[in-house]
Amino acid sequence: MKFNEALDLLQVYEAGKPIELVVREYCLKAHEVIKLASNENPYGTAQKVRDCMLHALTHVHFYPDDSMYELKKSLAEHFHVVPEEIIIGAGSDQVIDLAIRAKCKKNDSILMAGITFAMYEIYGRAIGANIVRTQNEQHNLDEFKALYKKHNPKVIFICSPNNPLGEALEVNDIVQFLQEIDSEVLVVIDGAYQEYAAFKDRKMKIVPTEIIKQFPNILYLGTFSKVYGLGGMRIGYGIAQKEIIKYLYKLRPPFNVTTLSLVAANQALKEQDFIEYSLKNCFEQMGCYEDFCQERGIEYIPSYANFITMKLGKVNSTTLSEWLLSQGVIVRNLASYNINAIRITIGTQEHNKRLLLLLKEFYETY
């Protein structure tokens, strides 16, 4: 059987290993395994969110509200936009897919950083688009400008903070870059980790209502999978001027987000005390990893997200990752990105103490 030939160029996206798989492969007990690989919130989600989901179980035999009225209303109030400037997706991943299919045809170019979220390329190649990456691993806007002029891309992806590396761009630099981009080019700003960046440094904070008002070609993405603690509910959103949203809706499948996801996200948005608690603890605990790296001369990328990327030098990332798996700790091996590094989600104090002790043991015996 023949399939779309563009798929021959694709590799399957490598998600973080689930706890259940590690339990089976390494003959461990589930309570012995900690997962610090997929950038989830280690504190879960707020209690009121869980309560709302339990209440909503009585309605799951009905299709969800396809207008998504309540969540759009809450997001509009939170970001000071109007509901017509919002689209809800099954994770922000789905909005990425809609954006590429709405804007690109076969052989159109899509521009992105040298190392960034893998789904940009996967969705792009699925329609036969030409993927253009910077030589720099991180976001170098001077190189972005040069490649933009050379390749005339239909879509540009800016991921700030960047997954899987963690660097972020100052909003003033992003604005200056956008001023040089033709308004016919769709620029997708992926803000999946923006809550973390804004908490750490206000210069990195992107305000959707300001940026879409100034630039009509911007699509801003957000998600409830990270600081809101709803990774398992798969719900994200896009914010843009009405014309962009209108075209994305032409491709959106009906009932694409579940009832439980809508209820959970709507309540999670109201739990800002929980968000503040999660952000504060994240960066306090991140300091422990930074201290560890500095003490041992390990290169790391200063992070504005809820993870830290450690470049390992002479230590092989696969060797270290597999050894940690045998000890019941899951981290993200970045070898699939052609970089000898690991990405560690910042866990609870207990999680981080355990992993740091294991890292110390490994480095003392390696």
C-alpha cells in the first residue's frame, strides 16, 4: 500500500516515556518511578479543577458545547480580547496543524529555529512544505531575518520560551523582528511556557492583545498542559485577529475538545493562586540544578520554562538517560534532536533531591 510520500521523510515524534512503560521494562514498582521528562506540573492541578471535572462526569453522554462559550469567555476576559479572536484546540498542537494547513501548500517554506518543537516540522512535512531551520540551535533573530529574505516563508514559528532548550526572547526584540516581516506571512508565536517566562523576567512577557493588535499576521498559542496542570486533558488555544481565526475554523473538526477538558480549563484559569505557587516553586527548585551544573562545570541553558537543558560534553546523553531509567527516573534524552543533552522537568523538592543524588552518583563513578 502506498502512502503520502512526504511521510517517508518523517520520524515519529518521541514523547517522554510514560511511567507504566518504565515499570514494565525495568521491573520497578509504580511508586518507585518519577517522571521528569514531559514538562508537566509536578503539583498536579488545583483541587477546584478536579472537583469540577467530577461534577461534569454526569454529563459526558452528551457531546461537548461546540461553541466553547464559557472557556472562550474566560480566556477573552483573561487576555483582554474578544471571543471571536480565540480558537480552542485539542492541545495547542492541533492549532499548529490547523495554521499550517490553512496557510501552506506543497513546496511552501516554513521557518523555525535550529532546535525547537518537533511538531512544527512534522505537520509541515505532512503537507509537503519545505522546512527551513537556522544554523543556530536557539532563536537568533538576525539569522531568522536573513533566511526570511532568502526563502520567503509562508509561516514562521517563534517558540518563546523554546522547547526543548528553554531560552526566551525579549518581547522588544520580537516586536522589532515582526516590523520587518510582510503582513502576508503568518507568524506563530508559541507561548506554551509564557507563564514561566513572564514570572521570571517581565521583559520576556508577551501580551497577546497588544501583539495581535499591532500585527494582524500573528497567531499566539497557549496551553493548559503546563503550569495549569492539565496535560492529560489535551487542551490549548490560539489568539489572533478575527480573519485568521475564521480561516482556522474552516478546518477545525466539530467537538474537537472534550466536555471534561473544557470544564477543567475554564476552572483552572481562575486558580491563579495555584499558578503563582507552581511558578514560585519551579524557579526556586531550578536553582538546585543550576548550582549542580556550576559546581561540576556542566553547561546548561538558562531556562525561562519549567525545565532545564543540560549539555553533557563527554558524557553520552543516552548512557545517562538509560542509567537514570534503571534507577526509576525518567528524563528527556535530546539525542533525537542531534544534541548531546538531557532535558529535566523541574519536579517537587523530593523529586529533585532524588535526581540530584543520582546525578552526583553517576558523575562520581563515570
